[in-house]
Amino acid sequence: MPLRFILTLLCSGLPASAAQLWLPPYVQDVSRTRAVVQWVTLAGGGLGEVRLLPDGPTALSTVETVLPAVSHLSVPIYVHRAELRNLTPGRSYRYEVRLDGAPLVSGRDLTFQTPGDGPVRFLVLGDSGDGGLPQRDLAARLLGESAHFLLHVGDIAYWQGNFRQFAEVFFFIYPELLGKMAFFPVPGNHDYEFQDALAYRTLFTVPAGSVDSEGRGRYYSFDWGPVHFTVIDSNHSLTAALDGSGAMLRWLEQDLAATRQPWRVAAIHHAPFPTSNAKLHDPICALVAQHITPILERHGVQLLLAGHEHIYQRTKARLAGQFRSGSAGTVYITTGGGGSQLYPPGPAPFVALNAEGSHYLRIEADPRQLTVEAVDANGNLKDSTILSSAPILLESNPLHAASFSRDVAAGGLISLLGWNLSTWEATGSSPTLPTQLGGASVTLAGRPLGLLYASRNQLNLLLPQDALSPSSLTLKTGSGDVSLPLSPKPAAPGLFAFPSGSRLLPAALHADGTLVNEAHPASPGEWISLFGTGMGRVNPTTAYGLPAPANPLALLESPPLVQVGGLTASLQFAGLAPGLWGVNQINFQVPPLQGWVKLSITTSGLTSNILDLPVR
């Protein structure tokens, strides 16, 4: 149907006697075994069906009627959704759409692919929707791309995000592109202008997953190949979460904690680190930086894709709130040059590269690396960068697991900190420590080591009692390996601690097993148990990887000196804590003191970290 006829029909409200196509078929909510095909008709809804070609099964469509009072169009529209099930992962499909028995689209193939186990190639576009020449030029360039799907980071329909604008500046601009690959949207602020994103939420079907009814259609996640994609709503869902009425931030934590994919890519509309004068002081961008980025960085998201700012910008990697010169951390890419008015980017020390002008992204990921290319309407590269999912260790490694000092001891627990250290979070269990945890393994001069804890940013492991020579520690994951030198000392005492306000308190227990803290302080003359690691050799020795025995107790060959408020405490026991791995336990009597007192231990001429002990 010619565009001018459709527009005339919408403006005049002319009657139509039979269902007629308004928005061409497009593929939504694709997973390994299912996909949803949608299209929109005018006048009567008709009987719709999708058939896989050449001789596949047929799926009938459901129809949602949207009346003019809701859509603000002149006639009703009918949103068809047909769900295809029992698909094969990693396969390309051709399909046709029929309405009342007649083909709805002719002259071109309609295709989509399901996610498989291989690499993924996808396109990213942002802030496209004003229908101008730059948008159309990019649309022509995008049509020549081969990809699994298109991801749009928001502001799909300027300026109010209503039904008519979604038709004119999205569906009518990209009909052929939407017919050859799946589409995943991110809601932008302009997409929210019309009745709480009603047009956006009606026209697009996104994965539901574990999202609650209020958030459904606004934020979601999905897997494709080696990548876990998390789409975040920086509009209604963010403000609702911050005022306590929405669940998106809790969902985000849970979603990222649950994935085991080597790549974690997030998408949002509002860029957290704008530099242009147009968006530099945007309050929503500031909220994203304050509340979203810590969650992403905590859970090892390697890449965030955003729009809102009409520029191209790639930051340096950011980890724990700090931009760094190395490759460890989250890279934030703003891709808001999809065709609307453009902004000049501004300078900032955290920017690795920025540029103005229309563009889109071409991204490809396999388990080991992810390549991002920014492409302009002429096919020229504005930027190209490669991210690696191989493990990255911070320069300070290895660290004492209790004090986080650089001194580590044979037979003690150590920590490795960094990026991509494991695929998922896991904890070691008895009776023998595992040598592989969360998809990670560590060897010392080729000898497998026992792991107590694994996450994407930290590993805790046990050194053998006889590891007294300088050697090489090697971490291996499914995405690569990394080595570092290790020089254990015979002893390097350190105490486990926990924060309480501005103080660090020792991990200590009363005789009844309750924690010593400000609410339950130690008493003068009381015997309490203190815990640390790295305090030296024990006798008898224990088999590596097994928990310390209760009978006989493994005693420290050189009991430490316990200093409490400048006084030396009496010892009852100093050795390995029964049932644990590499943890030292010291039972000592609290001297006759009151208030906050300093606590430390000394062994082999080395003093531990100094902590605050409450005594009352």
C-alpha cells in the first residue's frame, strides 16, 4: 500500500472494508527455540498466520485491537502477534505472513535467526527517529549489513513517541531491515512521552523472564551466543526503583548475578557520562551514573551501550568507580548518532575517543573477544576497538586474604582481584577443596590449588604449606589464562575484619559463638576466639585441601604474640580452626581494659593489620 494512501487514511478516517497492512512484519522476543512475528493492520483485523518456509509449521496470530480513543489515530489498528515454537537453536528461518489466506508481503524474503552457541553479530542504533535525510542514509547502509539482530538504544520515535510517529519514523524507514533480522528495543525518554510509553509497549514484545508485571515490557534480558544482554529502562522504571515503588534495581542485581555467559552487555537510553553541552548536566544521566553503573561494575559487565546524547563516545575502562588506563573494567559507549540532530562532543579525561556525526555500531562477539566498530553513512569507520574476556589481574595481586597486604604466607589463604576471573560466582565445599570453581582453575608451578570462593572479580585460594619458593601462579578460564609471580613467606599474619561505622573490627567470637561487636563487646577476663590466616607452620600438618581436624588439633609451631591495648594477652589455643581451610584460630583472654582498644598479633617478626576491639 503506498505510504501517501496510508497517511491519508489515518488523517481522514476513511473506512476500509477489509484488513489492510499498516506496519510490515517484524520479529520480536527471539530465543533459542521460539520467536514472535508481529504486524499491524487497519480496518478489520482478519485471520493472520505465519508459516515457516518452505514447508514448516504454521502459527496463528492473536490480535490486539487499539481504538482511536487510545491511539489518537483516526481508525482502529490491529496488532497481530504469532508465536513460533519448537525452533532449532542457531538456525536461519524464512517465513511468510498470510492474512485471511492471502500473502501479506510479496517481493522480498522475510527471515530471522535463532540464537545458537556460536559467535553473535549485531547492529546498534540510537536516537534515530525524526525521519530526516541522515536517518534515511544510515537506513540504506544498514540494509547492506548481515547480522543476527538490531538493537536500538532509545528515542525511536521523535518527538512524542506516539503510534503515528512510530509508524512514520521507524517502521516506514526500516521495513526491509526489520524483515531480515530480529529487533530488540530500549525505551528512550521521547518514547515515553505518549501515555507512559503506551505505543512503545504496545508495538514491541520483549522477553518477560523474571520481570514483574509492572516492569514487563520496559526492561528485560536475553542470551545470544556467548553474550548476556541486559536492557535497562532509565525512565519510569528507574525513578520508581529509586522512590521504592519499583523492582528494577533488585531485578538488575539478580539478573547479572545469575548469568554464566562470558560476555555481559547492558543497554540503556540515558548515557551515564555525557560530555556535550546539551546533556552535560542532565539529571537522569546523573542518576544512571550514581545508581546503575556501580551495579554493572560490581557484576562484571564489560560493555554498556547508551544513547540520549547525539554523539559517538567511548570511555576508558571503569572499575569500582574509577576510570583506568588498562583494559579491566566496564567500557561505556554512547551511540546517539542514529539520524536525529547531532551534538558536538566535549572533552573529558575519561574519554578514550569521541566523534560527532551520524553512525551506527557493528558488534561481533565470540567467547574470547568482542569487537565494536562505529560506522558512518558512507561505510567509513569512526572507531574500532576490541575487548577481551580473558582474565585480567590487578597489579597488586596476589593479596593476603584477611589483611589484603602484599605479604602472603605458605599454608595461608590468598585473594586474587581483577576482571573476568570466573564465569559465575561459586563457593568451595567439603570434604576436599575443589580445584575448579566457577569455571576457573589456578595452578602453582603446575600444581592445582584448592579454591574457596570464585566470582568475576575475586578468587580466594589456599596455598600449600610447603610452597616456600618463588614460583608462578597461573589462572585459567574458558576465555584464556594469566600468570603472575608468587613469593610466599614462612609467615605473614593477618586478621579477618568487618566494618562497623568508621572502624574495622576483628572477626572474633564469644565462647557461645556470637560475634564480638559494639552491641556485644568483649569483657575483661573473657576468653574469646580470634580468626586470621598466614600465621605459619602447624604441627601436625594436614593433608592439602582437607579441612583442619579437631582431633588432633593442628597447633602453630610458633604461637603469635597477641597485643590488646598495649598489653600482651594470655593464650589458650593457637592453630588451625577445625573444619576450615587455612584459617588460624587464636583463643586469648581479654586484658583488664575498657573502651575501644587496638588489637594486633605478631609472629616471625611481622605484625598483622591493627583493628579496633570493643571492651566493656
